[in-house]
Amino acid sequence: MSRLQQEDRSVLLRDLANMGSSGIAEHENPATFRQTFYPVAEHSRALDPDVALVIGSRGAGKSELFRAVVQEKLLPAIARVSGGQLSRLMPQQIEWLVGHPLEKEFPDMTGLRRFLKEHRSDLDASVDLWRAYLLRVLRTHLDLSGFGNQSLFESQGGDVEAIVRALGALGNEPVLALDRLDRTLETSQRWIIVSYDELDVIGGYDWHAMVQSIHGLISFWANNARRWKRIRPKIFLRTDLFRRHAQSFGADLIKLAANRAEITWSDRNLYAMLVKRLANTSQGLREYCEETCIRFEQDADLGLIPEIKKSTDARPLIERIAGQYMGKNLKKGRTFAWLLSHIRDGNGHAMPRALVRLIEKASSQELERPLATYNRLLDPRSLRRALDDVSKEHVLEVNTHELPWLPGVKDRLDGSGVPMPRRDAERLLGQRWDDSWNRANPGARPPADDVSQLATQLIEIGVFRVRPDTRIDVPDLFMAGLGLSRRGGVRKR
């Protein structure tokens, strides 16, 4: 490999620092989404019409997969690249529609909470809510000749009471209209798949409303998934919510979960995703990758796709970027393993977003304060500092998106050292239990009735992890973001 000149190094660092990652899939740059999206073959099963439930941890790529298919119309390209069962389908005969989020066509948080609170003991009300909004989504596809009036469709999307009331006034006609549509689709060998994403933010900070609405959606489709062969749901649900409510949702969830797909990321796929982003960011980075003997296939829709058959295929590139070790020798760890081990959550899952942001932020660090030597782009010290930035950003995103009560955890644990005995963690969490858990959203409360349940919840979602000696630890992904420190950690300079 040729020696890296300072001018070339600066250009490559600027490219690395701007790989197009916004941190949230739905906000990725529309102009470059196709080049940054990496189609994981194992994920393609989630797109099969017969799979109703797709589960995955936060950041696993459920929203990205949703966007790739629904907004970017990439199903044919994914089928072409991934093969398997999906390649035997005819993507042009599958129409994807959005069941949630619907923006102005769905009630806002306040209106939805009010409706669900008034019907808290009535599961049928939650079921009717989703039935009514499904009909509105499918309006242009339905034969409405039997509808006596159009008030179901004429009401504004935010007026949930009026919409559900209009549904009740129509009697059996809504289900008959859906039956007619299903027969038409079957005759023409077509499918309509209605996708439901971002369910964990329904109801805002009211987790009771979120659970109630998800239960209604699950119940509705569990009772109709076998009735309709060509109108199919695609429900994206966080893994911890699936596990936590599997028992309370009962037989309804079991029916849908029998043929579920799970979005997980192997080390090989994580590094392949990263290499794809690098190569499609600039010609310079593509050549930089190719100099480590990585080969690429050119796809008309998805750009350059790396041939990474095992994770270690990416090791020469990673070691060229940041060196073999996270210090002078093996004592500080191998860089190739360090990158993924330090962005894993408490459940051991590493996600694409954190990996990309780690490289981007370390590159920005190097541009502002060059430290790398020996022909490298990144220095281990830049990576360590970048990890703190990624942690703070990750916690902030969680605070404002899925877990609005997490600032209360930070307030109660801030400045503590881990690992710590569980009783100490619970004692800290229990301080000011009835006070606000989010200054910006005073009504936010943790999804638990006491500190023991909260600690268990934090373990389930990967904020905490339990060490072999039963002490509570916090992964690096959450460490700086929660204002914590680890005894005996690597000193940052």
C-alpha cells in the first residue's frame, strides 16, 4: 500500500466524517439512502407477506427496512440481492401501505391518550380504532357501494372519537368491504401489505396508552390474519416490548408470533454495512477499501455492495484505518474487536447506527486534533473520545424518542460508579420516586410500579447488564450519556 500523504489523509477524514448518518433512519439523506442501505439477506424474510410480526432491538434497522420498502420502493432490489424466499415472489405485485405512523391522518398524543383512557377496560375500543384507520388507509382500494355514508372518511384524522363512532354506525359493511377487496387481490395474484412502525412512541410518555394501543393492534390482526389472505399486516415491534408483553397479550400475540422474523446484526453484517457506506461515500474511500483487497459488486439501485463473507474479511481495512491495537500493544485490546464490543448494549447487541457514528465522530476528532500516526486515519484516543460522544447522543435520542423517562434515571444515577450491587442501584433509582422523570415532559413516568421492576426493565432494554457476580453494570453505549464512570477504565487523554 502506498504511503498516505497528509493532504490525502485530510480528504479521506472529511469523507469519513460525513458518511450521511443522521443517527435516525427516517432522517437519512434521501439522495444517498440507496447507497447507504445495506440489504441483509437474513432480514429479507421480514418482507415475506406471510410474516406479520417483525421484532428487533432499538436501532436494529426496523425503521430503515420499513423506509427502504415503503418509501424508497427497493423491494425488487432487495429481492434481487438477497435471494431466498423473497426472490420467488413478484415484488411488482406487492403494494406497501403505511398503517402507522400516519402523521396528520392519526390522532395526536393528547387525543389518543384521552380516547384510550376513556376506554381503558375495553379492548374492543382499541381494536375498533385500528380497524377504522385501516379502512381509511385502504379507502381508494375498497368497493364502498354498501356504505350508507362517508363520515368515516370525511372526518379529520385527528378526530378519533368521530372516526370510531362512524365505524360503529356502519355495522357489518366495513368487514364485508375488506372481504371483497381480499377476494379481488387473490384473483389478481396481488398483495397489499400494511406496515406499522414506531409503535413504541404512541401515547408519548404514557406507557399505559402505548401498551393498550399495541394490544388492540395485535388483537385486531390476530383475529383477521387468517381471514384475509392478501391483505397482510407488517407489525414492527421492539424486542423488549414483545418479550415483556408476550404473556399479557396472550393467544393474540402467540398467533402472530408463530411466524415472526427477528432483525439482528451479526458482526459480519455490521462490518459489511460499514464498508458499503465507506465505498459509496466517495471515490477516494472506495479506492482506499479496494487497496485492502475488498471486492465490490455494482448494483443499479443499491450502489457498491462489498463481498464480505465473514467478519474478518474487513479486518485489514479496519486495521489500516485505526491500527491493529488500541494502544502500543495487545494489552489495550485489538481495534477490530474493540469497535463492536464497546457499542454493544447490555443484551450484547451492536447496532449499525452506533458503529457509523463512532467512525464519523472519531474522524471529526482527528480533523480538529490530529493524533494518528503510522499511516493511519484514526488514533485509538480519538475513538475513545468519540465513544463518549456517541453515548451522549444515543441517550439523548432515546430520551426524545422511545424512553422519555430516561432523563430521570440519569438524574438519579449521575456521578455514580459502576459496577454496583443491585440494591445500590435500586436505592439510587428510588430517590424522589414521585418527582418528575423528565423536566421537558413533567408527566413522564417509568414503565414500572416500583424500583425493582424498573431495574428489571432497564436490564431488559439493555441499559443495565448483570455481571456474573450479580452486580449491575452499564455498557459503554450508555455510560457517558448517563453521567456514569467505570472504575479501572482506560484513561482518556
